[in-house]
Amino acid sequence: MKKLGKLMAAMLVIALTAGCLTACGSSSKSIVFGTNAEFPPFEFVSANGVIGEYDGIDMAIAKEIAEKNGMTAEISNMEFDSLLVALQNGQVDAVIAGMTVTDERAESVDFSTSYYVATQVIIVKEDSDIASADDLSDKLVAVVQGYTGETAVNELGLNYESFKKGTECVLELVNGKCDAVVIDSATATKYVSDNAGLKIVEDEAVFGSEEYAIAVKKGNTELLNKINKAIEEMLANGTIAELGDKYSTAE
Ligand code: ARG
């Protein structure tokens, strides 16, 4: 009787522990990444994404960072402008969104080792004679609100209109409502391949290079170290370069 009681008590402890490992453990075992899935080839919505309905270079990187740490990656999709606030509020653990490291952003969040180098480019109609950023001075440019492209055209003193999404900017251009779109290089390449009659104009002298990195809440060194270690491995073993090739040539 006594023995059986002890055995049952032991079994109960085991059962409770196991239950907690599966139920209680699930939240601490995942990294919630905030993104804005409107930025191919880095993040976009797709039927069979690498993380649920989310696909792209960043999504594959997020998944691998989590897996390397024995965790799972969860995606929280929101407007680009809300990402850093969500990070500061603790709604998300990290932001991965093709986000360029800037001094201003680095005042409110901590950035990981950078994993991609990009630049702003100009998208114009194929028959346009715009050949440099200088040629934009008497033109109307479309940019996305909150992107570094908006900051760039603002600093150049250009005439511009801001939209919520890159696809809206491209539609403006296709419909002849603006003369050019200024946006990140890889995303521009994707838009030009998806829409007939457009071309890319580069101006390296005016648009400098930008580095993409993952942001964490200021002072979250525990997560930052995990992210940095994973990124450094993926840079060293060619994973990130492979993902870049895979998603840039897709379709
Ligand atoms: N690199 C640009 C920036 O940091 C654009 C990033 C847009 N990313 C996105 N997931 N919508 O402002």
C-alpha cells in the first residue's frame, strides 16, 4: 500500500513535469521575430513558406537562428514603421526585416553583426532618360514610408511622395503617376523582373552602401549573442550567400 502510494506520487510528479515541458516550455522555446513581409526577396507571403506562410532570405535565416539554438522561430508580421516600437514594448524578441543599420535606429535598439550589403537604386520606365540621381531634381519620386530610401531622397532635397508598400510605388510608376522609385537594390531587381517595361538605374556615388542586421531590444545581450553566433556561422559556411542566390533567382 505504502509502496504503491509512493510509486503513484512519483508517477504524478513525472506526469506533471512532462506536461510542463510541452505546455509551459513552448513559449520560452521560441523566438518571436517581427518583420514586414512586403520586401521580396527578404520577406514575403507565400503558400509554402519556410515559416508558415512566410518566405524569403530573412525568414530562412530566422528559422536557422532558432534551430541552431534548439528553439523554433515565430513570425509577427506588421507595418515596417511599427517594428522597432514592438521590439521596445516586448511584443517581439527580434526584428528581421532587411533593416539597414542607421545611427538613429541604433539609438533605440541593438543591432547584430550585419549579414547583407545593399544600396538604394532608382527604378524608372525603360524609355526614361533618367540616368543618375541628379536627373531626379525636377521629377517626382515614390518611396516607402520609413525606409532608408525615403531618408535618402529627403536628404537630397528631391520631390517625393511616400507610400505604405513597395508594390504601391511600382504601381504609381507603371501608371505614369511618378517618374521614379527609390528603393533597396535586391527588392528593385525583383520588382523589375515582375513588371514589364521597367529598368534599374544605379548611382553609387550618391547612394552609399547599407548593411542589413537583426535588431534586439537594447541590452538583450543574451539573445544578441545567440543571433551573432548563428549569423557568423552562416556567413562563414556560405549559407547566407546560398540563400541570396536561391531567392534572387527564384521564379
Ligand atoms: N533597408 C530599408 C530600411 O531599412 C528597407 C527595409 C524594408 N524592409 C521590409 N521588411 N519592409 O529602411
